[in-house]
Amino acid sequence: MQKITPAAIQELIDQLEQSRQSRLRAWQVLQRLRSILCQEAGCKIPAPPAKTFEAEGELLSDALTSSLRSKNAALESLIAASRAYKDAIDQISGVRPPTFASAHLRLLKALDRAQELLE
């Protein structure tokens, strides 16, 4: 049988404190992610039924998934509407303002970038 020394006990206490501090930091990171999701995505995330990493992680995962799906749907709708508008403008003959070409090019680049974000 091994003898339990004061040094061994202190080492266990130190390890326990390090573990506690690590869990506190991890919980703070989850709360920052919650805050960012609420602010940037405008979603309301309910409090977890129990203050556990699993429950909080599941709520944040669901909120992130829902938010990204919603943003992607909005981008897809904007892309479709912009492309339809571009096609309609292309069919109009006549004099266009001098800024048309650069605005048209910016629209096409923005549409391409939005499309890349969805892929």
C-alpha cells in the first residue's frame, strides 16, 4: 500500500483547482459564443434546463444551425432576385447612366461572392 503524503495531497488539490479553472474558462467561452449568436444573429437562445456543457452546447449548436440556415436562405433569395433584376436590366435598350457599367460590375462581383459563401 502506498503512503499518502502531504505533498501528494497538495498535488491532487492543485490538479483539482486547475480542472475547476479550466471548466470555468470553457463555460465563459460558451457564454461568449451565446452572446455573439444573440447579438449578430438576432436569435434568442433559451437557458439550458441544466447548467451542463452538453445542454449548453446543444442549445448553441441548434441556434447556430438555425441562424446559418436562415442567413443562407436570405442570401439565396437575394441572389435570385438580383440575377432576375440583372436579366431584366440587360433586356432594356436605351441610354444608361455613366455609372451603370461600374454598378453592374459591382453587382456581378457581389453576386459571385454571395454564391461562393453558399457553396
